Amino acid sequence: MALQDYQNNMAQTRNYSVSSLPAVNDPEKVYADISRRDFESYLKDYRGFENQLIEARNDTSLVDRAPGEIAKQNEIAAGIQRRNLSRYGGAGLSIAQRQAQEANLQRQGQLGLAGGLNTARIAQRDLNKRTLTDLINIGQGVNRTANQGLATASQNSAQKAAAYKNAKAAHSSQMMGMGAQIGSLALMAFAI
Amino acid sequence: MSSKPKKQNYQASEAEKTQASVAKAEKDYFDQTYAPLLREMRDTSMKEDLTGVSRGVASADTMQTLTGAGPTLSGSRSVDEAADLASAAGSQMIAANTVGLGAQRQEQVGVLGAARGQAGEAQSGLAAASRIQNTKDLQAAKAKQQIRMARANAIGQLGTTFALQGMKNKAGGGSFFKPGDIKEGQSRLDYGMGQMKDYFGIG
């Protein structure tokens, strides 16, 4: 963003006022709505992505690509060698020397394939493990947040239940007291 | 007796309502501004070809290291130059695939972490993809090539000195292998030591 655009943007921002704040009469309801909407957004936007990433812990793409990779690089090196030899008019090599060069390239290709596959397997294992560890860390965080949410909800619910029970007990003791008072008054009034 | 509790006394206060409306405004702003950015990052992390970036860097590194100086006769005659190149390039490509995929995963995990409200990785995958360590195969091939080139240079230098000295001997009245100023009966060792003393100004 150019400085001019930034300044225009700032000027626009200065026109905002607190009166543009949304009216909230029932914070509890707003919070409940937002929580529900957030979870719906997560389901819609990220659940599939998350599942795909969890599946990626079994990825084999590095190992699958290795043989083709080695063969291709061998081909490129052989091409370079052929062109260089033709540049130097065969470079004075005998047929036996040429054959040795080709045999060496082939042997190196096979060794490269074995080594490359091993390296790719180790790298794949390492990468998948790292992905899994990261996912577990995220999962642990999600679990912790969910547990905290549940704990708060159950605590609130238990507090409300206790308050209700106390209120009920207070009400019935108040009613009993009132009944006893009315009874006493009646006894006194009728001078029994 | 106390009066009945009034509902309005238990409703949210003005301060609480204001606090809630500020929080809602912030939340709406986040949803409109940052949530789409995170979704964009999610799509980028799935589509972006970071392996292609790292492969490009690896390929350029390998070719620059091993063929950057251009073809040489000694290299073309060498029995293992092409094999070394193939081996180094293969190793570099596998390393590049690993780095590219690793960077992509890192980006994806970062997006998921942010979406799940956990700490996200702020590092750009692109920067990570271009950081490829040279594999030991490339280093070995480079070292071998350096030795081969140094050997060829040394042979070239010795040959040139040999030819120049021969011509100097001939120009000084001697033969190609014998200098003109060597005394009768003087050994090569004596002559050489004398030349060196003159050169360094000793005695």
C-alpha cells in the first residue's frame, strides 16, 4: 500500500465513532450465538482441511517420487556427458574407456537409487512424525480449551442448581414461618 | 419484610453492555477481515507448489557447483564425472522434495493451529522452501571435481614451465635440457643450488 493510500485509509478510520458499535442488550445470548457461529464456520471451512492434514501423517509421496527422480538425474548426467564428449571430438577415449564411463554411470545410478530411497524413507518418516507431533500439539490445545469450556459450563450449572436449591429451601422455610405466624395469630384471635 | 426482587436489578449494567458491544464489534471486524485471510492462507497452503521452488533452487545449486565452470577435457575424460553429477543431483533433488514438502506441511499446520485457536507458525513456507542444505553427495562431487581441476592445472603449469625453461636454455647457448651457463664438470645439484642462492640473494 502506498503512503497516500495509507493516509486516506487513516482519514477514513478517524470518521468512525463509538456510536457505530453494535447494540448488545443480552451479552449472554450474543456470546452463545457467536460461539455457535464460530463452531459452524470451523466445520464448514476447516474440518475437511484438518482431516486431510491428519491423513497426511501417512504420506508416502517422498518415497514414491525417489526412483523417478534418480532415473531422471541419471539421464540428465548421461546427456551432459554425451554432449561434452562430442564437444571434444570423443576426448580421445578408447571404446573400453567409454564403456567404463557408461558402466560407472549405471552403477552409480543403481547405488543412487538405493541410497535415495533410503534417504527418502527416513525423510518421509521424520516429516510424517513431525506433522503428527504438530497435530497432537494442536489437538492437545483443542482438548484443553474444550475441557476448560466444559468445566466452566458445569461449574456454572452446578452453581445455578445450588442457588435454586437454596432459594427453594429459603422460600419453604419462609412460607412455614409465615404459616406458623398466621396460625399463632388465629389462635390468639379466637382466644383458644 | 423486604420487597420482591426486581428483574431490572439483575440485568446487565451499562458498562457490561458497552464492553460486550465493543467485543462484538471486534469479533465482527475479525470475521470480516482476518477470517478470509486465514481461509486464503488455507487455500494457498494446499495449492502452492513449494516443492517446485525448492527443486529449482537445488537444481541451480547443483549445476552451478558442478558444471558452472563449463566443460573441461579432463572432466570429459574422467570415468566418474557424470556418475558423480547424477549422484549429487539425485541426492539434492530428494533433499529438495523433503524441504518443499516440509515447508508446505509447516504452513498447513500453522493455518490449522490458527483456525483452532492455537499458536500459529508465522514463518513463510516459501522462505523455508528455498533453504536447502547441500547434500554430502554434492559436496563430495564438488571436492572431487576441485581435485581433478587442481591436478589438471598443476600438470598444465609444470608443462608450461618445462617448455619455457627448455627454450630459455636453448636461447642461452645450451641444449633444450642443458643450460648454456653450466660449467664443465659441475653437477646439476650444484648448479641448481647456485641459481637458488642468486635468486634469494644469499652468499
